[in-house]
Amino acid sequence: MSQISALRSVTLKRLDFTRQKAEETVRIKRSYRHIWGEKAFRKTLIIIAIAIITLLIALVVTLVVQSIPSIKHVGISFIWTKVWNPVKDIYGGLPFLIGTLLSSFLALIISIPFSFAVAIILGEYYPKGWMSNLLKNTVELIAAVPSVIYGFWGLAVLVPLVRAFETKIGVAPIGVGIFTASLILAVMVIPYSASLGRSMIQMVPADLKEAAYSLGATRWEVIRTVVFPYVKSGLFAGVLLSLGRAIGETMAVTMVIGNTNILPRGIFSPGNTMASVIANEFTEADHPVYLSALIELGLLLFVVTLIINVIGKSIIKKFTQE
Amino acid sequence: MEAPIKFRIGKSKIYQALAIVLAIGCVVPLIAILLYIIKSGASKINWHFLTSIPKPVGESGGGIANALLGSMIVIFISSIIAIPIGILCGVFLSENRKSKLAYYTRLSVDVLQGVPSIVVGIVAYFWLVKPFGGFSALSGSIALAIMMLPIVIRSTEETLKLLPNSIREAAFALGMPFHRVILKVIIPCGINGILSGVMLSVARIAGETAPLLFTAFGNPYIATDITKPMQTLPLLIFNYATSPYND
């Protein structure tokens, strides 16, 4: 009897042991799989990060390679040649450079009072409440409207208004032109500097402002002497970012700027920007140098916006780290 | 030497009023645009307009079915491409904050965000239109995906950065492998922020026209083949607004 029970217990133990062993192998297998999955996942992440960098590099390389024929053909004088005549094989980027700079800076000048006012209202005067929420959402909605809608509205509503205005002040009533494009651009870039300015103004330490109030300063004096000096660089960065946006903007500008490839004589004359000339002529470019000259414009556009954005972003970074 | 207090308070009030007036002033164009669009557009929208294709130039009537369908297809394809890559890259950036690769990736994302849309269009043309010999919806989708990526990456990274580290540590302490911590704990915790970033990027590309000018190109008929030209809504608006015909 005792022999049987001993045998039984031994068998049971052995069974138990094999079961344990089996469980262990399963566990080991599972953890191997986990380790494998972990490694694969980490590798995927790294590959994707590298892919993003590669994407940017490939983008730049493509632009440079494709604009080589034009750089060879025209050389560095591309930047200051005044004539753009693809039929005669003359390519000068100056009209577009001037058109871009003129329309963007004009847009900035128009938009700055508005965007700073929004920033001050939301950051200082009324930081809370449904009114400021409404204003904030509306301003953000401005950024969400597609640019082609702005262009359409500009063409249908703004151009006649500008034409009437031009007749009144006595210049040729064309309607379309750099001034109209600047007006549209000004509306489009308001949200960028306004929202950045708002968050910067909210970061001004309260004790600085309270100290100024306790010395008897009025609200405006506090804003001018405490808030503005503190957020100066932040507001500047916001303006830079909206400049970058204005320079690269294509559709709305193309629709209202008039699209003439001559050097603009004033802010009311029609012109062309780098982005709009690409949009207009890219599919029509019939020989390699023409196409390549357009791509060189694109490269120029890319470099300009790159510089502006990098400066703006580095200012913001410095500001938020302090 | 100081100006009298009444003058100073008055000045302060004037500046406050000026700020309010200017702030309201910049809302005016938006309202004007919305009113204009609604006033002249609302009466035209009906079932026939949404389901028929445009008539030839010069005839009245017709609809926008081709552009509606094209927009949906193009947005769908670019979302499929950009959203997974964008979220994974955002995860990488938030998990490896200090590494050199993360620094350069972040820099590239910043630069990509600032690239003018027309430049993206040019590049997509040389990558996808020229080698394959023709305009296609696919090339347009990829151009839009390039524009979506930075927005998705940035919003994912910002959201995941805000998650408390203790969640991550608790998951690791339970012995979860890295990929399951990310997929089962971190991403579900930040799903709201990620989704809002995704929606933002979709809204951004839905209205984008410039890169599609030389990629998807436009098509007056209903097209579902993604290797052929396709019409989208913004392109349709652009073509009609700038054409000399008054349809």
C-alpha cells in the first residue's frame, strides 16, 4: 500500500515538474517575443525619425538639383535682373522678389496693430470670460479658413472696394494688385502673431505688474513700461512667424495680385510674388531652363522662409526657457 | 513733473478702448467672409448640386460631385500615410528628449512646418509626377501628407510630454515591454490631444490648393483611380474663380 502511494506521489511530482517546465518555456518564449517586439519597436521609431530627416534633406536636394540648369544659365545675377521673359530666355527674379517683400511687409504693417491689440486684450485686459473666449476662438478660426476662400472673397468683394478707393485717391483703378494682396495677407496672418503674443503676455510674472500698480501706475502705464519690455522679443518672434507665413502664401495672393511679370512701380500696381508666379507658370513651362528658373524661385522662397522661421523659433525657445 | 492723475487715467482708458476697437476690427473681415459665403452659397446647395458633375464651360447648372469625391479620396490617402508615421515620430521625440537624433528630427520637423505649400508641390511633382509620367491623385495625396506630418508630430509630442512620468514608470514596473507601454498605456492616455492634432492637420490640408496644382491637377469627371488626375474642392474653386467665364 505504502509502495503504491509513494509511487503515486513520485509520479505526481514528476508531472508537476514537467508542467512547471512547460510553463517556464512558455514564459521564456513570451519574454523573448516581448524583447524582440521591444527591439523592433525601438528600431521602427528610430527609422521613422531618420526618415523625417531624410525627407527634409531629399526635399532640399531635389530643389537644388532641379534648379542647377537655371543657375548655370543665368548665374547669380538672377537675383537682380529686372526682366522675366521666358520667350526670349531672359530670367530675372527681381520683380517677384520685390513683389513678395513689398506685399508681405505691407501686410505685416497693416496687421501689427490688430494682432497686438488682440494679444493685449486676451493676455492682459480680459484673460477670462466668455467674451475673451469668443474672441480667441474667432481669431483662431481666421487661421482655419482655407486660403482659396480668402482669395475668392478678395476677388469678389475686396477688389471692387479697392477699385473704388483707388478712383477716389486718383490712381489707376485696377483693383487687383499688391495693395489688395497685402490686405488679404494681413487678415490671414493676424492669428499667428496674436496667439503667440497672448501666451507671451500671460507669462509676464504677476509680481512685476503688481509692483508697478502699487507704485501708482495706471493700466496703460503698466502695459507700456512692464509688459511690453518683458515680451518684446516674443512679440517680435510672432511677427517673424507671420512674415514667414505671408511670404509662402500662394493661393490667395495669386488670385488678387494681378499676375504681371514687371517690376511693381508702387503699392497699387499689379505684380507677382515668387509663390504666385510658380503657381501660374509651372504647368506652362515648356523648356527645361524655364522650368528650372521657376524652381530656383522656389528654392529662394524656401531659403527665405527657412531663415525667418529658424530665427523666430529660436527667439521663442530662448524666451520660454528663461 | 508728473501729469495729473485724471489725465493719466483718461489716457489709460483711451488705450484700452483703442485695443478693444482694433480687436473687434480684426473679427470684421472673418464675419464678412462667412456672411458672404453663406449668403451667396446657401441657396445653391441642394442634392442635385452635390451629386452631379460640372457642366461644360458656358452652360449653367451642374454640380460638384467629382470634387467632393476627389477631396475625400485625397484626404483619406494622405491621412493613411501621415497619421501613423506622425504619431510614431511624435512618440519617438517624446521618449528620447535629449538624444542627438531627436534634436535633428525636431529641427527637421520645425523646418518642414515652415516650408511653403507651393514648394512641397514642386518637390512632389519631381518625385511622383515626372517619373510616372502624368498627374495623379496619389502624388497630390503624398504632397498633402508631407504637409500633415509636422502638425501631427508636434501635437503628439506636446501631448505626450504633458503625461506624468509616473504612468510610464508604473507600467514598466509591472514588467510591460516598451512597445506595449507605448501602445497600451501612453497613447491611450494622450489620445485626446493626438486626435485634436490629427483633426487640425486634416482641416489644414482639406483647404490646401497650392500643392495640388501640379500634382492632382483637376479633372472635370468623376474619377476614382488614384493614378489619374483628380478634382478637389479647393482646386475647383480656384479654377472657377480665375476663369474668365461667369458660371
